[in-house]
Amino acid sequence: MDYTEIEKAQRSLCSRSTAEFVSTAPNDKIGFARSTVGRQPINGLRHPTTPGTSGWYIWCGESFSESPDFFDPQHARHFYEDMPVASHLLGLAPGYRFLLAGAYLDVWYDQKLLDV
């Protein structure tokens, strides 16, 4: 994994989306719903960061679960390795969401994500 290239792609997406870039370093933790891998679309939302965590919660498919074990904590580097198709999205600042389905990408800001 070449984090320099990933960060370059993240900065480029943020620039195109007029979004602030906020790094998700390889050792930062994310919440990832591993049980949903292989479904479409890929969804992500970012709450404010805390020390050691990125604020990202990512799942695949149409359904989101409130179950406390829906998301698995993992280091971002594992997500970058396992889901390279979405790695360029993890530079979006807290308050952003994304939906990725094949070539379709929607990125938007949701102020409510900051109120946690």
C-alpha cells in the first residue's frame, strides 16, 4: 500500500468536491461493517475525529443497522488494502457522507453528523 498515492487521490477528490481535506492515517481506526462486504452501494459517513479514530463508519448495501456489533473497529490501512475502490474517499472532512455504486459517486455534507 502506498499511502502517498492514496493521500494524493483523497486530496484530489476533496478539491473537486470543494471539501476540506482531513487525513485518515493508516493507523487511525474506522468502523467498518465487514459482514456487508460485496453488497452495493458502499456508504460512508464521518463524525468528528477523536485521538486515534477517524470518525468514519462505512458499510455496504442498502441497509444500515443500529445493532452495537454492526461495525467492526479496524485500522484504516486494512480498509485501504481490502477496499481500494473507496480509499480515495477517506480524506473528506467530518460531516461528509458518500455513496459509491460502481461509477456513480455522490458526496454531500450533513451538518447533523457533527452533533454527536
